[in-house]
Amino acid sequence: MPAEENIQLMHRWFQEVWNEGKTQTVYDLLSPNAVARGQTGPGQEIHGPAEFVPFVKRIRAAFPDINLTVEDSFGTQDKVVVRWSGTMTHRGDELGVPATGKPVRLTGISIARIVDGQIVEGWDNWDQLAMLEQIGAYKSPETVILAKSA
């Protein structure tokens, strides 16, 4: 597929999967043999739609009003890069943290390799630490030290 079609595929992915919660789109656009990296912990991978759909459901359950915006996108040959931002409210316990009702803003960059109209590999780098800080699940060591000395 031409690079422009691959870019449009990624725009569709962000809109339908994340903003609209259409899990069928995961099955339509993610190869059964796809490998995704960077969505969860260091060195962990998600394989195919069967593993990716539960991840989407978990994130959307924690943040049901998630809204991701594609800020920039470009592609060449079989790869597409997307710089995105997101706003959401922490309303569910699915991350192992009781719902706080706190708003969250975060950013990320995703790279996808697309073959024959399906994502076969993906790499995500998103600010998970900022998300945890904003919902109160993590405090930076500097914040803890300053709080103790006050």
C-alpha cells in the first residue's frame, strides 16, 4: 500500500479503536501474527488481536472517555509514525488503582509497520509515568522528599 493509505489506516486505528472503542477494528486492522511493544511494561509484547483487545478494553474501562488526537503523522514505504496526545478521566479500577475521577493528559508516539492493509508490528512510547502521577498512583522521589521536609 502507498504510504498515504497506511497513514489513513493509522488515523482510522486511533479514531475507531481508541476514541470509539470499536474492538472489531482491532480484528480488521491488526494481523493475527502482529507483535506490539511498549503498551504495557518494559520488554512485554502483545501478540495479535486476541491479546490486544483485552488491553484496549482494560484501558477504556479505566478511562471510558478517552480521546486521542493525532497531532502529526507521516510514513514511508511500510512504516507510519504518529505523534498523539490524549485526554481522559480516570473512572475505572482496571489498572489496579481505585478510580479517582481525576483528569489525565498524556502524549505518545506510535510507529507501525503495515503489510497488505494490516499492522504487523507496532512500537509505542507513551508517558505512562505521567498518567500514574496524575491519578495519584505514583509520586516522584523529589515530591516525597519535599513533602517530608515540609
